Amino acid sequence: MSKATFQLGLLSAVLIFYTLWNLLRAARALLDWPVLVEYGAPAAYILVSGATWSLAGIFLSVKILQGWRHSARAGIGISVLYWVWYWADRLFIQQSPAPNLVFSAVFSTLFLLVLLLLWRSPDTQALFTKETE
């Protein structure tokens, strides 16, 4: 297996995980709507955000399979936007008194950096460039 194939496989696995995670988030928001409302959780926000990130993941997956030459740029953009959304959600929208703020900050930032390095890797970039003759 080539290095580029491994990197794209790893990126695809992360993309599939986050797409499925957000599909589950949207589905559970629909199924548990009364419970969310009863406890004061923003059910509509959970549904819309889960659906939005699911659609972004499906879009990027399709474009990767099609060999779209801007897939790596789109992957970088979606990765950064997801990180920004995660922290905006955690700090301002659904504030949690969780004591693991430092761990979450370090882990999510390192994870984002690894994803960016994988997307920017010359081997990954080469998969999406078209030769001109």
C-alpha cells in the first residue's frame, strides 16, 4: 500500500466517523425531541447542526470518490470549520461545566494539526491533481 493511499484511507476513516457521528446526532435529536425540550436542550439547533455536518461529510466523501481536484482544500476548510464550530458550541452555545477543558483544547488542536498535515501532504495532494498533456 502506498503512503498516499494510507493517508487518504486515514482521512476517509475520520471523515466517515464524523459524518456518521453527526447523522446520529441529527437522528437522536429527532427521536428524542420531547426529552430534549423537557430538559431545556436546544433540540432544533442539535438537529440542524448534526444535519449540516452530515451533509458536509457526505459532500466531501462524494467529491473525494469523484477525484475532485479541490478535495484537499475542501477537506482543510471543513476540518477547520468543524474545529471552530466545536469550540463555539462548547464555549458559547451548549456550555458544559466539564472539568476537561484543557485536555479537550490540547487534543482537538493536535487532532486538527494532524488532519491539516495529512491534507497538505504532497502525497495526498498528488491524488487530486490532474495531469495536463
